[in-house]
Amino acid sequence: GSIENLAGVHGIALAPAMQRGWISNGHDATVTEFDTRTLKTLASIKVTGDNPDAILYDPASHRVFTFNGHSNNATAIDAASGKLVATIALPGKPEFSVSDGHGRIYANSEDKSELVEIDPGSATVLATWPLAPGESPSGLAIDVAHHRLFAVCDNRHMIVLDAQTGKRVADLPIGDGPDAAAFDPARGLAFSSNGESGTRMVIHEDDPDHFHVVANVPTQTSART
């Protein structure tokens, strides 16, 4: 059988080299593991928190992490075996997460307006950094090469942080109701999808410490991800 009967799907993580994928199911607090070639369901893994939302595969630790919004924690799963290996207590409600692929994971705390740095190998929180003046962060993107994090916040701010120090580098204007963020390393562009404004903000990284708005592209109201 292929993937079916998923309850409250929130996110997906992929490990192309392993030909594996994982889907977070918020309603029943599980992760569905599947074969990316055949889409066949391989396992259903119960997580150690409520409402798993953001999910990612971290290649450095070979672990899958779910960020559980109703229990303020994260679950670490061994990608090869599917076994639970750790639960990480978080200081707030996690909303989105990224991996730098080199031993660090970052997650937004929506209710605390903070960003959390995590060591995926030891499954510990290393640092918590404020995102002020940004409030209620949702989407998060990363420029791995230049160690820059892009957090989009509900009060029309994109906050750029130094991923090594947590220092705020830039504060850029975006639209209302952002949900997702992305970074294109080839072009040096950061994006924010603003659902309530019906726009996509495009921001250029002139260098790691300087940014400017390139365009505010009309999309569609409620286009959020």
C-alpha cells in the first residue's frame, strides 16, 4: 500500500541518499516513514510530544527531528532504525526549523519570539536568542555558507541573525501574515510568503551584513507556503 490515512499532516523531511522520507502527523502524534521511490509506507513512529509540526532530517547526526507544538519539545529519531533516541525540552512553542548540515539545528519559538540553537548529536539546547523587534516568528530559512538565519515574523519583520553568535544583523520589512521563508544560495535571495498581504517579498543579500528589498511580488491572498 502507498501512503494513506494520514491524520493532520504538517510537514515532510527527505533523505535522498537513503531513499527515505518522513511525514509529521499532528493529530495522532506520529511520523510516517516511507520509501521515496515507491511511496510505500514503511513504519509509523509515535513521537514523544503533542502535535508534531515542523520536521527535518539532519544529515550530520543522521536523525529526524519533529518539533511538537503543543508540548514545547522536539523528538529525535534515528533515521536508519526508526527508534526514538531523545526528547529535547524547548523554551517555547516551536514553529519552524532548519539544519545547517554541519552539526547545528535552529528553531523558532513562536510564543516567545526567540530562536533556539540545538546540537542534534547531543540533543541539547545550546542557546536561545531574542528576535526583537520581531514578534511571533513562523518561517525560518538559512544561508549555510554565510551563517545567516532569516526569521519571518507576524509583525511585518524579517529578522536576520548570525547563526554562530545569535547577533541581529538586519531587520527588513515584509508583508502581513508570513508563514514560510526560503533562501536561494545561487542568487543570494531570501523570500517571505505573506499570506494576508498576498505578496512574496524578495530580499537580496548584498553581503552577509547588508541586505535590501528587491521586489514585492503579488501572489494571492492566503498563499502562505
